[in-house]
Amino acid sequence: MILKRQVFNPFLPLDTYIPDGEPHVFGDRVYLFGSHDKEGGETFCMLDYEVWSAPVDDLSDWSCPGTSYSASRDPLSAQTGRPYLYAPDCVRGADGRYYLYYCLSGDKGVGGYFGPIGVAVCDTPDGAYTFHGHVRFADGSLCYRFVPFDPAVINDGGTIRLYYGTWYPFDQQPFFLRPVMRRVEAKMFGKSVGEIGREKGGVMGPVTCVLGDDMLTILEGPKRILPADTRGTPFESRMSKKPVDGHCFFGHGFYEGASMRKIGDTYYFIYSSVNNHELCYATSRCPDRDFTYRGVIVSNGDVGYRGRKEADRLNHTGTTHGSIEQIGGKWYVFYHRQTHGTDYSRQACAEPIEILPDGSIPQVEITSCGLNGAPLAGEGRYPAVICCNLTNGHMPHGGNASFTDIPMITNEGEERFLAGLTAGTVIAYKYFDLQKTKRLLLTACGRGAICMDGQRAEIDSDGWAQYALPVTRHGARECVRLEVTEGTLRLKELQFEG
């Protein structure tokens, strides 16, 4: 049995897939608002919203009362044929109630950019939400300006600020292709070419607006919070290999997943960059302008950590979306990881972060111990799927593709395990306290061999069986690194013995 009072990544039950997480502390609990993927799902966000929470003084004790909201409660879902709820955010209004902001989508994102942004309301953060309405202008018309996607919201001293938007490389093409790309852009965003042309700088990029006390009506905006040229890697830059216009977001421009936090008198804009696997941040003293790129907080492939290159990613990378939150006096970043060889079954993970005196956040390494506050105990049983690195040395980046020929976290019924483990596959668990650990028992099947620190276990079984490896390192913070040296294997469990 897994030792109690510990928590690892993913920190929710292993059959629960809550990506796009927005963590918020309300009272004495931290709540995670996010999308809801299906285990082994065929598209994004197939299930109804659930809100998971934990006491701020015990991040091992996550629970959920059940479904909080379903797309069927929004009348536009049936009218427009968009049955899925995408990445939400939640804020407490002046009336003390909780307001959930979301967007609807169809299969594999079709229609997800069309808008408008929906709003649901509840008396408690994790209760059953009821439909409240759609974000609209004072004349009652619904807001379709820019791209109403991935909403984020904050209560800024009584002012409700809504953020949203996305970006695609339509304008990163040679000049002669841009008219064609504008038509593609119009179709993707559910707009006419004229509508896009009338918006100065186009419709892409992150924007903000101020909402009234009804939590629906726009009082100010929407207005773009980043200049239209913070595109990351425009065509001219890719040709010259240098930034154009000197903009500071070069290589890490905004893509999606807007999130906003205010720390002291500084606004932190957290977002998923054009690289898709990383959460970046920019800061400003203003909520709606003058943001400066500051860096990467986390990558779900550890790309960029200590200089790691894209080609050397330590996992199958894909979408990421999340934010930061202070819990019990400590700061954490919440993000998600990929499983099942797709982007459709994503699990919530978290890491402690440090905010330095100058306001910067150093990029953090992804780990298995996550919210635990210390390395995991080197005794007892752990699911193999809590590995933080899983690579064969040439792992792909996700998108809407499905991969069957890579090592992956997967399941068959209620069994969850690592599959596709072939020669050269490395499985890493960071970190364990091995001071008193003498051996590691692996529950595995298949035919081949696994090595750890020069010790070798021969695997030869059609069904699950245990194989022993001696533990030769006994530090208080050790990486357990397994390497498949031959054959094709599956791995279900690790058992540490003293």
C-alpha cells in the first residue's frame, strides 16, 4: 500500500485527468479548477468539470464532491454542437459567490475559438454551478471580439478583470501567402476576413476587459495587453535567426492559456508559449499594458532546464496550461503532463517554486515528489506511472497526433502502467530518500532487461512478476533511474525495501 501522508505527481487519483489547472486558495483550502480529460480519451476535455481541493496544511489530502458543471447547462452547447468544456477559471465576486468562466468546443478543438465566454455561478467553490450567462457588452450583444478562448479572471481589489485569447502563426508566412492564410484564420476563428481586418493588429494575442458587478457586462475593453508583434518566431526572424523589432518575447511568445496573478504591486501574466510545452511569465505594474517577458517557469519535458535542448526533451511533450499560487506561505506552479501517447489524457502535476527578491522565478525541474515538500520515502510501494521522466532519447511533441511507438503511461481497465519500454528507454523518479533502502522490487512483464546503477534485472514473464535490484546509493535525495537495455517491457510498480 502507498504510504499515507505523502503526495506525488500526479497528485490526484491516477484515474483522474484534470489538465489546464487554475489553483486558487479560498479560505483554508486550495481548489483546482481545470478541464476534465477522459482516461484514454479520443479528444480534449470529454468529461464534465470537477473541482478538486485540499487543506492548505495538507496537500496530500485531495478530494472532490462530484460533478460541478456540465456543458449541457449552457444553452449554446446544444445550439452550436459544442459538447465539451475547455479550460476554466474561477473568481469570487463582490456578492461572495463564485463565478466560473469557460468556453465551449467541439471535437479536437473545432469551434473552440468561436466564443462567447460562458459564466456559471455557485455559492461554494466546489459545489454544483448553474448557468449565469455569457460575457457581453452593455448593449446586450455577446462579446466575440478578438478570440474568446482560455479565459482567466482575477478580483483585483474589487475590480473584476477578464483575460483571454490565443495566437497562431498565420502571419509568420512569406508575404505572398498571407492573403490565403487570412482566409484560413477567419475560418478557424469563426470570423470574416473583414472582421479580422477591422481589428488593429488582428484578432490574435491576449486581451483583457473589466467586468461589471453582474460578472457579465464589459465596462472597459477588450484591449490587447501585449503588442501585436510579440509573436515569438515570425517569418523574418526565422530567416535571419534574430529577433525583429527588438521585442523581448522572441522564441517564447504567447500562444494560449492566459492566467493572471497579482503579487504585491506586480502583475504576473502566466501563459503557454508558442513552444507549447512550457509555461512562461511576464510582469508589469499595470494590469493591461507594459508587460516584460521574464522567463520560463516549467516545461513538461524539462526543455530549457539547465540548458536542455528541444531534441533532448525528457518526456513526450504537448500542451501545457496552468498557473502559480501561494499555499501555506509557499509558492507552487501547477501544470499538466501527457499520457497514453496523446494530448487527450492529461494529468495535473505541481512543483514548488521560488520567487526571488527581484520578482523573478527560476525555471523549476519536474519531479515525482512535487507537492510532497521532501523526497519520497524509500520504503513501501509506488505506482510506476509516477515517473517524472520517460524517454527513449527521441520523444515527440504532441499536438493532435497519437503515438503508438513510444514509451508511455497507459492503462488497461483499472491497471495503470508504463508500456512500450524498449532498449534505450530511461525511466526516472525524482526524488527518493534511499538512506535506509537496500533493494528495489520491480513489478514488470515482457522479455528483456532493466538496469539501475550497473545492476541488472532479467525480465521474462507473460504476466506481472517481481524482479529485484540492489540499491547501491543511499543519499537523502536520490534520482531512481532505470534503463531498459534490451527487449520490450511493461512496468507497473516499484517496491522499496529496507
